[in-house]
Amino acid sequence: MQILTKALAVGALVSIVSPSLFVDPAFAQSANEAGSIEDIAARFGARQSVLQVSLSPSGTKIAWIAAGPEHTEILNVYDMTSAAGVETVVSNSEKSGDLARCEWVTDERLICQVVGMARRGDGLLIPYDRLFAINADGSDAQQISDRRSRLALGFNQDGGNVVALDVDGEDGKILLTRNFVPEVATGTRMGSDKEGLGVARVDIDSGRSRNVEPPDPLATRYVADENGEVRLKVRALENSSGMLTGGRIHMYRDPGERGWRALENATLDGETITGFSPIAVSARKNVLYAYHSIGGYDAIIEIALDGSGTATVLLARDDVDVEGLIRIGRQRRVVGATYASEKRSAAYFDQELNKLSSDLSKALPNQPLISIAGASADENRLIIIASSDTDPGTVYLYDKKARSLEQLLAMRDYLVDRPMGSMTAVTYPASDGTEIPGYLTLPPGSDGKNLPAIVLPHGGPAARDYWGFDWMVQFFTARGYAVLQPNYRGSSGYGEAWYGRNGFKAWDVAIGDVNDAGKWLVSEGIANPEQLAIAGWSYGGYAALQSQVVDPDLFKAIVAIAPVTDLGFLRSDARGYTNARLVRDYVGSGPHVEDGSPRRHAKGFKAPVALFHGSLDLNVDVRHSRAMEDALEDAGKSVRYIEYEDLQHDLGDSKVRYAMLIEIDAFLKAALSR
């Protein structure tokens, strides 16, 4: 990928395009056929040009992971002080593993994470991750995760996570979690009985390390403050069978201490609080930042770590959940929090950043959403990403002192300057009168009347859709469809009452809301009732299939990608994992398991079905789609199933996504008689 940069004052217009060196073959073949289905599928099916970006401590170098052909990831480095241009540091083409993240430790060395999936001999899928360090020029690559011992009694899934980048003020010294697996000790003195998660201090140059926190079999997380001191440990409770119960114990300590104390006396407005979820620790304020439900909505609170446990509210709302902290810099300084009503918003506690975000949003075209994706060590230089519903995003470098903005990268090269459908927040009435929020996107230039239309429920169900760019939505609008994304009851983000008993236990409510989205499109004259389809991924695929069980006459075509098809499968699929009890409780038991499993109601389907699934899907096992295909075929129904070997839940392969979009387009065209 070539970077084209230009310094400009905040408020100037930008019109720079960054072409890519790494062109997917599917795109290359269709590039000369603008407007064809092949061209559109290649452009929208291609993975992001920028998957992740990081700024060096000096603020003079950027590293980013780009999507290459098919499933490839490529780490690139660009030195803004050099004429050398972009250097390709490393590439990964392993289908079952992804180069997921790379972060600068010093100006010359990065630490990177690879996440993957392996299938055990008994068929069980095992996720894993590994860390390695590499120089900015691609030299001296070194594995940082512990290598597997031949004496180990099990497979070490956890390769470690960065707890702190700056330790003791020394360059290249970081804190990493380290997972210990017991070793066989019979007949040897070399075995070890150490087990669980600890923390090590690692020299990123030599790879040498020493343990600073002993392993704890129940530990799941360690949190350091901005000074690089480990201040919090989270322990997950298990039953006698080693299954997670969902309970947590939070341990904390003062700076310089070695022992741990349980955080048991946290109080808010004089009342003891439980059920909070820790996020970060501030040494300057000596507080723990945590999520806590207030009035049925997730809020951000501060809990004093001075022994009093006194909590104060940092940010709370009475309409939507507060979703996350904004942290920047090498110390991961807390500067704000995010929430989403109709659009995502940021509430900055740092007034300088609050003004900067507001100024940039006004200065850049179409008032985009602004997010801070990285910072130099002195926080003078910031990586900014600006995006909107019609703009997949642009990466900028902002210099505070110079008050200048440089455009660096397009998040999706292939879609620069392409017309997109505008996304509008809407509400529609459910059958019981409840107003359901959602997003309606119409084809560019459309009058919004009598269109072929798609209801596109989100996955989860503990998730929600947001205003912003969505590659599948824009693919469908480019093909002439109106798209409605309902945030049905059972979605997260709208508080405990909206979430209810979740979209599996209360599937009838969630699917009712989804079907009412289709009925609303018809009643408003937006959708042609004979050309109304439903599509979804994961739980969205489940909702698409289950919609036929509730009302087989409503939708004329069903597209389900990696769908849940049997609630009983969900329960049994978890048996080999420590979260089996949590999944069992989440799905529940009773008549809703039978009634809410589309596989068991295939005989009632009227609309044709298209199924797509990856064979290494841990979220939803591939047997869900295989069994759904069998059930529909046995019932004499129309079904097409395509399986993708060695791909996970997200089908993260540009060639596969391209082919899938081609298949979906042809399927819908035939089913809807377009």
C-alpha cells in the first residue's frame, strides 16, 4: 500500500486517495467492469485495507496490518522522516490463524499477536494466541510467548496479553500475562506443578523474562496502572467440576505492595454494590474504573482504592448504556467514555480532546465520527480515524503543536469516492405497540418506494447495530435493495429491560420484532411485498430462519450465514468447555428450546433458504448449518448450502466473501424474480 500524505490546517478539505499494492485477484479480474455484480462484490467483499494501526512512541512511524489477497494479513511500516516509503515487514497467509494486532514497544521494535483455531483429535475446537516481537525493518523476529514444553500436560491456549508497555521507565521492558500449564513430574526433577495465569516482566529485545506475579489457577485478568504497577487481579470462581459459575472476586493492592486484598466494601451513595466489572486503574486518582448498572443502564463508576471502597459516578445515562472507556497513549490514560443513542458519541473528560474531537468533526467533510486510535509517548501526535455511514473511514495524523492534519490511509481503498446509501435512524411499531429502533438505508438516488428490500437483524443477540459504515448493508443497497436493521428487544446497549431474558430465552419477542420490521417496510410502501427478504449472520441468521417458523408467508427468501439452528445444539456444543454451565443457563431449558429451534420446524418453511458457514467456527459450530440443510432437504424444501473449509465465524477471507456475495446476489435475484 502506498501512503500519500499532505499537511493541512484543521478545517481544510481533503481529497487524497491511497491506492493499494495488495489487490485481491477477484478485484483485479473485475476492476475493468465497473458496476457489474463482480465489480461490486469484489469491492464490498474485500476485507478492510487497514485492519489495525499503531503509532510509534516518537510519533514518526506508523505500523498497520493490511488485508492482502484472500486470507493474507500484511504488516507495513512507514517512517515519516525517511524517503524509503512503505516497508512490508511480515505477512501471514495461514487460514486458521490471523495476524490480529501489532503495537510499538520502542521506535524500533513491535510486539504482535497471532490468534488462531485448532481442532483437537476428538473434534473439539481450541482457540489460541501467540505473541512475537519483530524489528521495524522485519529483522530479528522472536517468539515472546512461552514455547510448549514436552512435559506439559495440556495445550497452552493463552500466549499472553500486554498488561503494561512502560515498566520502571526502561525502554523495551513490558509486562505480559503468562499462562502456566502443569508438567509431568513422574521420574524427573524437571516437571512443574505451577498452574494458572501470572505476570512476567519481559525484555522485548532479548526475550528474557522474570515472573513478577505468581500463577493463580483462578486468575483471568491483571490490570496495571499508568505507572506499570499491577494493581488489580480478577479471579473467576469455579464449581467442584472445574466449570465456571459466573462469579468473580476482585483483588487490589496499594502501590509498592505485594499482597492482595479483596475489594468487598464498595459502596455507591452509601449502599453496598456488587456485580461491577473492572476496566482500568488510575494511579494519579487511586481509583478503579468499572462498569456498574444504575437504573437498569450500564454506567462508568470510579471506586476508590484507599480502603474506603467509596464509588462515584463518572458517566451514566437514562436511555442507553455507557459502552466503554476511551484510553490513549502508552500509559493507556483514561480520557473519556462512549455511548450510542442514534449515533455513537464520546464524552471526553479531557477538555482539550473534547474540543479537538468537536473541531475535527466540523472541519472534515460530512461531519464524521471521530475516534482516537493511537498516540505518541508525549501525546502530541495522535492517530485519528474519521468515518460515517457513507464513508468507510480515513486514517489521519494530527499534530497538536503544528495544528496540522495529515491524511494517511483509507480504511477501504476499493470504496474511496464510491456513492453509498445514507443510513437513517428510524423507529417502527411492534405488534404490542412498542417502538423498535433501527436503521434504514436506501439505495443511492432512490425515492424509497416499492423497492426490493432486506431485513438484516444483527448477531449476538447481546449486541446491537450502530449508525456507521456496514459493508453488507452497502453491498445490498448497491444492488438496489432497501435495508432495515432492527435493534429488536434482546439487543444490548438499551438497558436491562430492553435486553430482557435475552434473544434465545425470549426468542418469540425478538423474532416478533424482526418480523414486524418487514411488515413496517411493506406498510410504509418502502418494500415490494413480493420482493421482501431477510438475511443475517450468527444470531441474525438464526432470526432469519426462525422468522419462517413464526410467519412463513412474510419473507420470500432467507439468507443465513453461520446461523444457530438448534438451541439444543448450543447447549451440547459447550460441554467440552469451562463455560458449559454459563451457556446452559444462558440458553435455558423448557419448551422454548423446541419451539425456538428452526431445524426442528423445517416442514413449515415456504421460502427458499441459502446457508453459508465456515468449518472452524467456534461461535456457532458448523453442524448447525449441516443439520439445517439436511432437515430442509428431508422436508422437500429449497435449500442451498456452501461450506468454507478452515475459516472461522467471520469468514475473514476476501476471495470467500466475494464468492459469497456473488452467490447471495444470484440467490436473491432468482427467489425474488428480479
